[in-house]
Amino acid sequence: MRSSYVFDTGAFYTLGHYYPSRFPTIWTHINGLVSDGRLWSVREVRRELENNCPFPHIEEWLANNLQVFKKPDAVEMDVVAQIFKIPIFLGLIRRKNILKGLPVADPFVVASAKVHKGTVVTREVLKDNAARIPTVCRHFDVKCVTIERFLEKEDLKF
């Protein structure tokens, strides 16, 4: 069975270092995954990227691929609520985000992957008892890989 992927903000930041003119194979493959419906993200990731994206080619890609960023449905919102019932996972919301009214994408990424049976792609690593994507994924039995593992799974080389 072919995997589907839900990208978090950090995965897009990492891809920012893979310039399309230098790594066309990666970008062709990513665009193919999008076309096949096997790669998506969530609206909150788009909002985080709109607030702070240092890569013009990522901004351009985002503008041309708005359909990638899904709004959460009721089932996903229920999973987000379940995530926040666990006190340690309240740490996913940073005080700075609350004070500045900034988006918080992590719980929505995990919820989307859980509901739609995707694999979360992140640059975060598992850290026990921490409010991090891999820890939340493990708790809710959601597959989670680093961007490097994603490139390996998809056999992307340059």
C-alpha cells in the first residue's frame, strides 16, 4: 500500500533548502504526490507559513497549491479536542502564539493524519513526555516520520 503524507510547517521549512532549480526530481515527485492526493497539509500550516516563511520558492509553491491545505472537519476537530484533554499536550500551544493570536498547526496535523490514515512528516524527533508532534503521534497511534525518512521512503535521491 502506498503511503499518504501530512506535512507540518517544519517539513516545508526543510524543503525550503531544496531549491526547485537544483532539486527538480524532488519537486516533481512532491507535485505528483499532491496530484495523486497522497500529500496534503492543514489550513493552520498555511497560516504559519504565511506569517513566517523565509523561502520565496516555498511561498510561490504555496500560492500555486492552496488546495493542499485542508480545513479541519468535525471528526478532526474531535481528535484535536482529545489531544488537548491530555495536559502535557497543552504545551503544543506556546504562550507567544496565544498572546499574538498566531496559529497553532501541530494538533491539526496529527488529527488530519489520524482521521485520514496519513503519515505525519516533520523535522521534530521523538522526545518522551514532551509536547512534540512525534510524541502526540505515538500516543494516538499515528505514523510519523522525519523529512529525511520521507525522502527515503519515496526513494528520492539527488
